[in-house]
Amino acid sequence: MFPHFIIQSEKQQHEPDYPDIHTEVRIQQYLAGTKKQSVNTNSKYHVDQERLGEEGKMLEAAKSDPRAFEPLYKRYFEGIFRFVYQRMDDVDTAKDLTQQVFIKALEKLDRYEDRGLPFSSWLYRIALNEMNQHFRNNSKDRCLNLETAGVEEIMEEMNEDRYEPYIEKLVEVMQQLEPENQALIEMRFFERRSFREIADILELTENNAKVRLYRLLGKMKLIITRVA
């Protein structure tokens, strides 16, 4: 079954305020138990070396004391939730998957290697993996959250000035893309992430992320313009 799609205005009407106290409590319960044993010039992704150094110290501390993970959880929870919720239309499932992302991150923290990148790139990668696993068994939960500006930008990249005749086919083609290719399109055009951030999340070089995107757009254009 292919993912359905909704337009941005519909999505915003259902989006709750965060952080959510219920999820916060469940995460805190997990942390307590372990004690015993936004391509966008305004993107917050690119942080300075001072903040990277601060994160590195928090991560090292969290490897020996899970309570030290809490500031990172609070810093990135909302961004990860929105990343997950953008790809489905069920708030409760998005909450649960977001919770699972942070639990997995904490469980695997001893395997995390600091490569001079924001910690968020690792969290987004875990989130993609968790969502893909969920959608393999619950494909009806997957949705494509499209907004007009993003669609227009895709068509401009394809050198198509008039996108109206192709919108329905574009949605159909996007529904049939492999999960990683869907994520590539969504992150670039609907979340406006930089190529550097996309590359870090998908574990590619920045150049490979660009090449992969434009090859994908070329293939999509052939399908859309041939059939529309």
C-alpha cells in the first residue's frame, strides 16, 4: 500500500503543542530505571564549535551516567517529534516512535562516535530507521505531507514552469519511491534542509547527496511528463 498525502494546512490544524508531558514522563521513567543498572539559511542545524564541544562533553558524561542525557533529550525532542510527525498522520504513533528514538539512542550511546557533526544527525538517522521499520508493518500509517511551495520548487528544479498539470502524477510518483528517496525529497523541498545536513543524516557525502537528488529528479521528470 502506498502512503497517502495531506496538504500542509491540514497537518498544522492537528499538530499539538510540545513538549508533551505524558511522553516526557515516560522518558524520565526510563532514565530513572537506567540509573540502577529544521535548508534553510535560518537552520539551527549548523552549530558552532563551542556548542559541538559542549555536546561532546554531555555525551561523554551520558555514557557513564544516563541522567546526563536529559539536556540532549530536551534540546532535540521537539525537532525529532516534528520530523516523525511530518511523515504520518497519527499523533500518538508519532509520540511513541519519538520516544523510541531517544530510548534507542541512549541504549546505543556507547557506540556513538563523535565525527564533528551535530548529535542531531545521529538522532534523525535513528528516527528514519525506526519509521521505516514501523512502515514495513504498518504501511497505511505513512503519509506524504506536501505543501504548495515545495511542489513548485520541485517543478522549477525540473525546469517545468507550469506544475498544475503534473501535480497529481507527482504525488503518485512520490508515493512509489523507495523510503530513502522519499526522505531525500522531503528533507530538501518540504523541510528545506541543507545538502550538508541531508548528507549527514543519510550518511552520504554532500556531493553524493546532490548527485542522488538531481538524478532522482531527472527520473521523476521523465515519468511525470511522459504520462501527464
